[in-house]
Amino acid sequence: SLSAFTPLPPSPDWLYESYYCLSQQHPLIVFLLLIVMGACLALLAVFFASGLVKDHVAFLITVPTALAIFLTIFVLVCIESVFKKLLRVFSLVIWGCLVAMGYLFMFFGGIICPWDQVSFFLFIIFVVYTMLPFSMRDAIIASVLTSTSHTVVLSACMASSTTEVEPLLWQILANVIIFICGNMAGAYHKHLMELALKQTYQDTCNCIKSPIKLEFEKHQQERLLLSLLPAHIARVMKAEIIHRLQGPNFGQAENTNNFHNLYVQRHTNVSILYADIVGFTRLASDCSPGELVYMLNELFGKFDQIAKENECMRIKILGDCYYCVSGLPESLPNHAKNCVKMGLDMCEAIKKVRDATGVDINMRVGVHSGNVLCGVIGLQKWQYDVWSHDVTLANHMEAGGVPGRVHISSVTLEHLNGAYKVEDGDGQSRDPYLKEHGVVTYLVVNPKAEKRSPQLHCRPRPALDGPKMRASVRMTRYLESWGAAKPFAHLQHRDSMTTENGKIKTTYRAMTLPAFKYYVTCACVIFFCIFIVQILVLPKDLYTNNPHSLHQYFIYSCILGLVSCSVFLRVNYELKMVIMLAAVVGYHVIILHTHASMLEDYNTFLYQDQLLERPGVLKDLKTMGSVSLFIFFVTLLVLARQNEYYCRLDFLWKNKFKKECEEIETMENLNRVLLENVLPAHVAEHFLARNWKNEDLYHQSYDLVCVMFASIPDFKEFYTESDVNKEGLECLRLLNEIIADFDELLSKPKFSGVEKIKTIGSTYMAATGLNATPGPEYSQHDRQYMHIGTMVEFAFALMGKLDVINKHSFNDFKLRVGINHGPVIAGVIGAQKPQYDIWGNTVNVASRMDSTGVLGKIQVTEETSRVLQTLGYTCTCRGIINVKGKGELKTFFIHTEMTRSLSQGNVMP
């Protein structure tokens, strides 16, 4: 099996085995076969050129046979499927053939000498470690067998044919030192290469995973952005967010002297639908926080589904009010029919709820057709919105509508082209705005209502599980059957994941060599072995008559010198090639020219008493010395090139992985910015956490929150639609400047506790106390003072900002502010466009404090004024006013002169 030959990782890893096999073992075994076949061909060429064919028949049989075997293996190795299956067999066959060739070369072609085929067996040992696909254990076993067998066989043969034992022992010992050196260098090379290959494998895996994660982050970012904004605006705003994230001034306030970007477009021929759940306020007062958020999510989730079916785009949810537009972002010829159909479907959905639960709720729908300006204003808490006189009229169509009916204008009726039956709506009698503008209205007759049998009009049973069950519980039980998607459900599932550039090449070259001290140590060990070998084979006295035995060991020392160059694994390939090439050329000059006569004399000395006049090719010192050096040179060059390739590949993978990690980080930051632009930071953390459950809706009940509504009533009169102001676009540009300047105040540390909830037209809604986590040292009163005081200071700051804008734009806008404090319910609803909101009586009263207020004044309830007075604010009693839905309330104005410096824009940080 492959596992026996795979050094890393320790546990079986088929993917790593496959990678190791194809990337490292396969090319090296191919190169080895090419080198060996090339050497065989070279030997044959030299052999035939020498003219000694008759005397060396064994060579003529051995080398071509080995060449044929290697050629067959080479063909089979090139077939990937065969190579994978027979990897172990190929390794053993190649090793066996090389060892067999070594022994045939030893016993044929001339007399046996103590140094016979040491270079060839050294080559076998080295390639077993570096080029054959053996594990470290198997490589050590094969190499030790190779060197031991050579030593034993050669010793046995020489002992029977020589009388001088001592020189033989020294030469055999020199052979052993050479083999030990070869084993050490090979094992060292294999160990470091396996470590490098494992690192490359891990980096490769990381680089394979990182695009998956990057794609996931991009996909999630797209979903987040498209859950906030339509695609045509999302693309532009995404580019700006990325620019802000990557820019040096990210997180800082924009320069107020320049206009902020305006992401608003004008669309004509659209239909606007407003829908309000009648009776929901009364129902909500009976709900627990979880029940309220659950019901709203289910109801509006159902409405989102109906909107999708009818090609409508939900714009925003305002409390229990829902409005959408058909004809955005692309114009639709049947936009009016879509909105009317949606209105009818919404009424049907609510009717089913009423019939099934006995809860007295209904749907009031208003539809108008015309033109809109749509987009996003401000810097924080983006919400796609629409503005125009036609939007205002659609809102009043709903306000002047009839529960359970779809109330349409005459303009919408014209676009219906008789698709629906209508009856007189008499909207002017129910809404003063419609009467003031003389709007003729109609009520659409529901085609399904006409087809219903009389039995279906009987009064439904009052409850699902008995008349004593609370209405909110009956609603919750019934809405469970709708199974609306939860907000941010997709966040829960996380997916698991040659250097042509001159700059990259320079960086690679400038890298420090991490294991240079080990390279030097290994090279020193090899040079020490060369020194020992020379000491062992040198004559022991000056009167030795046979100095020729040194010549072959000089060649072996040269080979070990080449090996010492190759142990510098991370040194530049070109540098190693130049050094080894210079060494090989120098060695060949010495062997073939300057000292060629000495080698010839030694051959003559050896064969003066033999039947053969001269040795064969395999035992000729000059020939085999040159061939051995050349084979080692080519082998080491191939290994150096292979090593350089993997070092560069590893560097490129790491470089690529680093860039992708940076891009992933940017995307993650973008996702966080987007999420925090929908939700408060502490709520965003809830959804980004890995331990939240998809089935859980986020909701939180607060005992004390201060809510502010700040509106600019004059803007409604300022807003006009004409060619001069590009049909209202320039008016919205000014509103964008106002809201953006308001948003900039949120980045000041003083107002870190202020949470923007939303903008409604020209009304700015914010709250304090939603993210407060005071310690035990704070009393209840301290918390009240902290939240309410911060909210009032923020209101003063808004007035100051508006004064500054008035000076620059030559306008005289006044802010009208309403503030109230008390318990609220916060939650996130809507899967298609998740939206954070707060509900409760506190919110409703704060809104009324604004709508019944006075320009330039901050109106508060009596309870809030008491707290403010303890903080040192002066409050003036306004008196008793009539508040819709609340009856008569006593209200107060906060005296603003005491903080006039604040109102001039001098906001303390």
C-alpha cells in the first residue's frame, strides 16, 4: 500500500498521499529513469567506440537488457493509473535492476579492485533517498542493504585474491565512510524535502480553501447588501464601503465642507402601496416581547412573500405599517395591477388570521400610481426609501381607506384598464389631505369575495383552543403554520475552504534561508568524511610503491564535493548550477587532460600480468570517472531544480494565501459594517456569533429607553417637483446633507450611547439605553439621568447642526423634537430585508410628542420633564394637549437658551 511509503503526515491521509505521489514522486522517478537510460546509452556509445566488443560480451548483454527494462518501466510510469497501482513494484524493480547492474559491472570487464563500483553504489544509495518513492524507513533499509552488500561481497572477493590485508582494510573502510556519507546526505535531503513538501501541501490546501471562504464571504456580503438595498444602488455603495475600509480615514467623519454622495434615482410610472394592520396596537399591548416580534416577523414575512409573487419591492416597515412599490428598479407595464393584487392578497391573509384565531385585526390598504425618487440618504442605518408627492398621496390613501378593502386613486384606476371592478371610495370624507387636493378615490371589489358561498360568511369560531386563551397566544399559534424565514438565517451556516512578477521574484530572492546553519553543518560533515577517506587511502610511509590507488578515491572525493553543494537546498538554483558546472569542468580537465597519463599508467600497471591488455569501459578509470561525475552532476541538477520549483511554488502559495486572507478580512469587515449598518453593534454581534440558533428570533425587552423623534416639518413645504430642481432631486440632496450631518454626530464619543433607529421622510428617530450595560454601581435613577440627559444633548446638537446647514444653504429650517422614556421592545424582523426596530407605548408617545410639538422646541412628557429638571434643565409647562390614541396629556418644553452654545454646533466631544 502507499501508506508504507508515505512519511507525512503520520495519520493516513489519502489526499496528501495522492498529492505527494503526483507532485513529487512521479516527476522524480521519471527523471531518474531518463538519467539512467541516458547513462546506459552513453556507456554503449563509448563501448562501441573503444573497439573491445569481443572481449566484453557480458557488458553487451547487461546494459541493453537494463535499458529495455527501464524503457518499459518509463512507458508504464507515464500512465497515471498504472503508476498509482504499481508504485511499490516500480520502486523495487528499479532499485533491484540498479543493484544487479552494479554487481554485473563489478564482476565483468576486468579484475576486481577495492574501489570497484563505489561511485555506482553511491549513486544507488543517493537516488534511493532522493528520487525513488520510498518512505524514510524503507529508504534507510534499502540503502543499508545496498552499501552493506557491496562491502561484504567486495571484501570476500578481495580477501581470496590478495596477500596485502592491511591496505585492503583501509580501502574497505574508506568505502564504508563514503557510503555512510552518502546515506547521511541522502537522509538529510529526504527529510528536508518532505518537510518542505508537507508545508507546500498545507499552503496549497489553504489556498484551495481560501477562495472558497472568500467566495462565501462575497456571497454573504452580496446577500447582506441586497437584503438592504436594490442591486443597482448596492453596487455603487459597496464600492464606496470598500474604499472607506481600505482608505486611511476609515472610521472618521467626512469633511462637512463637501457634499456627501447622494444615492437617489428618479423612476416614473410606478405604483405605491401602503398597508396598515388595523387593531394591531391593541393586540400588541397584550403581547410578551417574544410574541410581538414573532407575530410581526410572521406577518411581514408573509407580506414579503406576497410582494415577491406580485413583483413588488418592499420599501420599509414602520411599526405595523408596511409599504412597497411595483415598477422598481425596472419599469413594469402592469405595476398598478401588481399593487392591487398584492393589496387584495394581504387582506385575504389577514382575513384568514382573523377567521382562524378570532382576533379582531384587519388590513387597510391604499394604492396610488405616479413617480418616485428612490434610494438611500444619510451615512448610517441605511434603509431604501421613496420620496415624492405621489408617495405622500399613497400614504393618505391608506389613512383614508377602509379596513379590509384596497383603496385606490383615479390615476391607479386608469392603469388597471378595467382589470378589477371598483366602487366609489369616498376617501375625501375620511382624510383631509385627500379632500384638500380633490383626490377621487375608489374601493376595489375583491373577485374572491364575490365567488364565496354564503356559508363561508358565517362567523368563525372565536379561538383555536378555547375562548379563554389570550388573543396574542392564538395569533402566535396560528402564525407558526406560516413558517416565515428568520432574519439573517444564512449567517448561521459557515462553509468549511514560476514567478513572472518582478516584484515577487525580488521578494523571493531577498528571503532569508531558514535552515542555512544546517546546510553548513551537513556540508562540513561531508568535507570531514572526504578528509577521513583521504587519510585512510594515503600511503602509511614514504616507501610505498603503489600510490596509484589514490586516483579513484580522488574521483570519489570530487563526487562527494558535488553532493556537498546540493545540501544547500534553498540556495538559488542558478548559483548551484554554476558552481557545480565549474567543478565538473575542472574535474574533467584534471581527469582527461592534466592527469590523464597517470590514470593510463595505473591501468597498465594493473593489467601487466593479465590476459586482457586493458580494462573494459566499466573499469576504465578515465571513462567511468567522467561518466560518474556527469551522472551525479545531472542528478543533483535535477534535484536542485525540483527543489527550487517547490520552494518557489510554496512561496507563491503563501503570497497568494496572504493576499486572499487580506481580501477575506476586507470582506469580513465589509459584512460587519453592513450588518452594523442595519443593526446596533451589540445586536450585530448576536447574529455574527456562532452559538446563536436559526430558530431564535432576536428580541429584547428594556425597562428604560429614551426615544426621540426629530422632524423638519418645513421640508414638506420646501420639497417641490419641477424642472429647476430635477423633479425634487436637489431637494433630496439637501435632506441628505442634513441627515448625513446628523449621522456624523453619532461618531462622537459623547453620543456613543445614541442609536439611530431609522429616518421616516424628514424625521430622524433615535434612542438611548438600548446598548447600556451599567454595572451594579449605577442605581435606577443614575441610568435614567444618563440616558435621558444624553438624548437631550443629542437633540440640542441636532439643532446646532441644522443651524449651520441653514447658514450655508440660506434656509430657515426648524427642528421639532419629541422625547419620551419608558419600557420598549426591540427586535429584528423580516427575512428578505431584515430590519431592527423598537415598539411599545413609549415609542408611540414619543412620536406624538413630535407630531404635536412646536417648531424649534423639544416637547417631553411630564415624567420625562421631572427627570430632566433633576439634571438641571429648565422645563416650561405647555399645558394639556390632546394626543391621538392617548387622550389628554400634560406636556413640557425644554428651555433651549441655557445651551445655546450647543445649538450653534459647538458639540463637545
